[in-house]
Amino acid sequence: MFEILKSDTMGRYLTAVKLIKPGELIINEMPLVIGPPMHNSPFCLGCNQKVDFSSEQYRCPGCRWPLCGPDCKGINNEIGHSKQECSILTERNIINSIEKSHGNRLKAIHEVIFHLRCLYLKHSHKDKWEKLQALEAHNDLRKDIPMLWYRNQFRIVNQIREDWNITDFSEEEIHTVCGIIKVNCFGVGREGIRGRSLYPTTSLLAHDCSPNARIILDSNDYSVSVSASRDIKEGEIITISYVDIFMSTLQRRDELKNAKFFWCSCQRCSDPTEFDTFCNALRCPKCSKSSVLPTDPLDQKAPWRCTNCSHIMDADVVAAILVLLPEELGTFDINDVASHKKFIERYSKILGDNHYFLLSAKYAICQAKCSNSTPTSFLENKEKYCREILKVMELLVPGQSRVKGIIMFELYFTLMLLSAKKMQTDQITKKEFRNTMRNAIGLLEESEEILRWEPEGTASRKKAEEAKAILLQLKCDRP
Ligand SMILES: [Zn+2]
Ligand SMILES: [Zn+2]
Ligand SMILES: [Zn+2]
Ligand SMILES: [Zn+2]
């Protein structure tokens, strides 16, 4: 289905060797290595579940690290808390130093543990070690960033070689693993279970801000699957997005440069209107009629200009707005409809209609639970928001995506409630009702098709199961 190619600018990447259809599975694999999260609270080293330092918490009989329980699947397991890891921690009495620091050293120790798990593959699994070494580390680029290089030298290299006196690995080897983790690692987990993992093939996938493939990380077993989100032609590069697709070009490019060491210049980044969605656009503070857009989206410092009155805004001013507003959004509970509504009202004056921040707030409102007693005005508003998001998604990331699946599911329910209300009050005819329902069922079918691949137990997968049950019921009801 794909081949692995290599170029000087992109490193190793995957291309399709035949046409791949939407939904078709491209990769399904287990991680090479899993590590605890970068967190200052304790996690079970076997399964990455949250634990604590209380006296009731089960402890590893060897190293005294808090673990979820004696039956944890990850104990004595090569991808969890191995015997070797246990003896390293025991010999150095690591848990004692963590407790003395009241947990403050945990994040740093978690980091060292993850790096050691990678490094020890060299002795325990030559095949995995070779696959790990094939991942990009960008040593040359990282050496030129003293803050980063010396941080790794002090926090990882010296910690392992000097403080823990583990001399099996050279400084160069440890720095390379630092790079491999920084560039290729995925965060996985939900509801208190978190981890970081590296995958042999998925980690090679190239990035595009409008990707053609979709990645699903399963927190249950840390497996990953990658499937086509739209047609991928023979010879086309298979791409995923390394960053949140609901981010502005300035922020996506900054984040990719800081975390992955490249300036993205994909089609979406190169287009000031982002495929005519105007997701980036600010409302002009001078004429308030038109959009202010970057004059050169591939230059982070380029000024922004109004398409109507040519009013100029400094890139730093735009960047400041882009930093401040999501901070506010981030403080709201996802179910807090009132705060999201207020946010939309307040910032519609400075952001374009389709701006990401407004869309993010609308996305939250679209997921609010509704019933027969929900006011019509709220349902009408929700319908409007759902359609706006779908329209933008269709242009930005055409094809299957989780966001699209969720919105289609919500739109189905909204249309159903709304048209039932309207028919009861004679606002629509029976025929109109039937037509709306037919469209709504189409949405539900597509939503089920997209969300059925989400990991078991997640909210999205539950939506797929609910959709499937409704569709089955509808089939039975039909004469
Ligand atoms: Zn556990
Ligand atoms: Zn142990
Ligand atoms: Zn891009
Ligand atoms: Zn203007």
C-alpha cells in the first residue's frame, strides 16, 4: 500500500503505491517504547495510570515506586516496569530522593526513565533499536539551539551518566535519543491514564496542515492506526497533522518550528485565506467591514493588511491576540454554554466570522446536550453553528475527520428535535419533515462510518455505537 522514501529536506516519509480510498487502513502498529508523561504527579510505571504517595497506595516490592496494584499488566513487562528498570531505581534509591523533594523531581525522573527505556532497547531488542535509530533526531539543528542542547546535557545526559552512573551509552547516543523523542513522540491517554510513545512507521509520516490521513491512538493498548481520510493517489505523500488543525497559521508554524524544527510551507500555510475559509482573518479595527490578513503568511514577521481599507496591523499585535484569547477559552468548562456564548459575542467584534477561536467556542456549544425541552432558538443556533463548522472543515481538511463525525452526529439530533417541534406547531408540512429526516439520517450514517474507528470507551466511539443502534432501529421500523 505504501513505500518508505527518503529525501534531504524531508527525511524518511511514506508514499502511496496505489490509490487508497477514504477509511482504508494504512498502518496499524504497536509502539516501540512507552514512557510515563512529563508530569510532576506519580504515574504507575507499569500502565501509566495515575497513582499517589499515600500509605494505602500499592508499592513495587523492589523499588518502592507507587504502582496501580500487584496485578498491573505492566509489571515485569518490557514495555512497562521491567526487572532491569526496577533494579536501576532500587540501587539508586530514587524513590527516596523523590519523596524528599515532595514530588518536585518526578517530572525530571519520568523523563530520564523514558530515555532509558529507549536506550536499553540497544541491549534487549536489537530490531527495535534499529527501528528507533531510523527515526529523525535532528542533532545538527538542535546543537545550534544552546538552550535546548544544554538542557538535555544537564537534565538527561549528565543525570544518566554521572548521577545514576550508567555508562553503557555514549553522550552522542543519549543526545540522539533526546532528539528522537522530541521530534517523533506521541502523547496518548485519557482520563488520568497518560503516556508518551514512539512508533516505528507512524513516526515517519510527513506533516501537512491539511492532511490526507487520519491518526487514531488507542489508549487501551497504545496501538495506533492510520487510515486515509480522503482519496490518496498513487505516488502521493501520506500526511498527518502534527498540530491541532484548529490553530492559526502563525501559531501552527511557530509550534512546528519549536517542536519539530521546520517552517511549514504547505498549501494551507501559503494561502492567506486558508482555502477561502478566512479562519485566520481578524476584523478590521478601522473600517470594521473587511478582513485583515497576513501580507505574507510564510513570513511570521510580515505585517497584516485589511483587504478593504489597507489598514496595517503589526504581526506582533496579531500574535498577542492569538496568545491571549485561547488562554481565556481554555479556562471554560467544555459544558459551559453561557461562557462560550459570551466569548463569541465579545470577540466577534475583533475576529472574522470563521475565526478558529469562534469556531472552537461554537464547537463546544454544538456538543451541548439537548432534549425535547430545549428552546427552539437554541436548537436553531446549534444547527447554524454545526453547518458553519462542517463548511469550514470541508475546505480545510476535506474527507473524514473526528470533528466532522462528531458534528454530523450532533446535527442529526438537532434536526430531529427541531423538525419534530416545527411539525407539531404546523410550521412545516409532513413532506418537509420527511425530507429533513432523510437528510439527517444521511448525516448519522456518515458520522457512524467515521467514528466507528475511534478507540473503544471514548466519547466519540460511544457516539458511533449510539448512531448504529438508531440506524438499526430505523431499519426495523421501516415496513
Ligand atoms: Zn499499573
Ligand atoms: Zn520496581
Ligand atoms: Zn502548513
Ligand atoms: Zn479596513
